[in-house]
Amino acid sequence: MKVTPIGIWGAFPNKNEATSSFLIEQDGFRCLVDCGSGVLAAVQNYTELRKIDAVVISHYHADHIADIGVLQHAAMIGMQLKEWDNIPLPIFAHDKDKEAFDQLSFKGVTEGRALNVEEKIQIGPWEVSFCETVHPVYCLALRFSSNGKSVVFTADTEWTEALVGFAEGADLLVAESNLYEKYIGIIEGHMSGSQAGTLAEKAGVGKLLLTHLPQYGSLDEILQAAQETYSGIAAFAEIGKVYEI
């Protein structure tokens, strides 16, 4: 299993970059996790759009879905040119927001497929399971597992004990770390570096990557806070780096 960070920012992208998104690959199957601002341009550095086999959306905030519309138009043009084979492209997301979910299906080129937090599903080579997070809108953390290996994406969330069991034993934990320590309890719906580290430590994961980062302040403070609460390897997710599990 290969995990490549496409973007690492929360809310909006830094110049020439993208909001938090990841490409997962195994056995020739490619799945894009979240598709926010700047993602469609950035992901083409690592794969052709027509080779993306599935998309999974954690929730419907703009920094996670902003580029879905342009992905749909790319698929439509690809279909017209007979260059895309994987039509309709499945886009997996929860249907708690029916209006947003319905927009995932577009002119026969993309198809929204509903996720249920209580049901594991098969996406390509992975068994994928879900955990509801604590965020202003309904949001799902994701766990991709195959051949005894797994990666967990917290998506957007403030601290919740439920994620400890959900992430238990994962080889890689990709945790949102949008808050500086002074904002714990002030800004809702997000975790700090120390909380991401605590989650990694309690869950006994193999490695911690920090993502969904803020565009202000000294990011080293977030990493240092994570390293103080997690005894394993903690690092910022590095755009374009391939993490092999």
C-alpha cells in the first residue's frame, strides 16, 4: 500500500498547493481521499486523472469537496473522448446531507455511493471502515486495511476517545493537527499537535503524519507538541512523498 500526500492544508491552500488530500495505491488501484481546493491540479503530478479508480469524501466542507465539480467535468470530457475506462467514477461519501450527496452523481460520469458508519465496505483491494468524528458537520474518519496492514485518516475532528479504538494498531495514522495548543477548547472541531500525538500513542500506531495544517503561526510548535506526546515517529505529511506500508 502506498500513500501520497497531495495537499496538507486546512480551510484553504497555500499558493500553488492544495488542501488536505491523499492518494492511496495498491495493486494498480488508485483511490483519492478528499478532493478540495487545488487537489485536481496537484494530483496530476502523481497520476493521470483517468487512472483514478475511486474517490472517498470525509465530509462536505469546501476544503474537502471544492474540486469535485471540476473532476466531474474532467470525467465528462474523458468520456466524450473515449479516454476514460472507469466510467462512472464512484465517489463514496455519507448521505446525511442529501443535497450535497446528490451532487456527487453527474451525467453518468460520476456516481455517488453512500457510506454507513456501521458498515465496512470493499473499495478496490481495501476493506474500509468508518468512525464518526466530532466536527461542526457530520464527518467520517476512514480506515483502509489490506493484507494485515492499515492506514487511518482522522479527517476533521476534535479529540474523541472513539478514535483511539478505531485507530488501534494502524501502521500509519494520518491525523489532522489544525490547532496550536492555546486554541484547545476555544476552536471547535479540530485537534492540536499534542492531541494527535496522544491519539497515536494510545492507539499504538506505527507512525504519525500530521495534516490539515494552519497557514499562520510557527508550524514547528505543532510538530513539537505531537512529538512530546507520541513516542514513535511523528512528522508533517510531505507533499509528493510516497509512504509505503
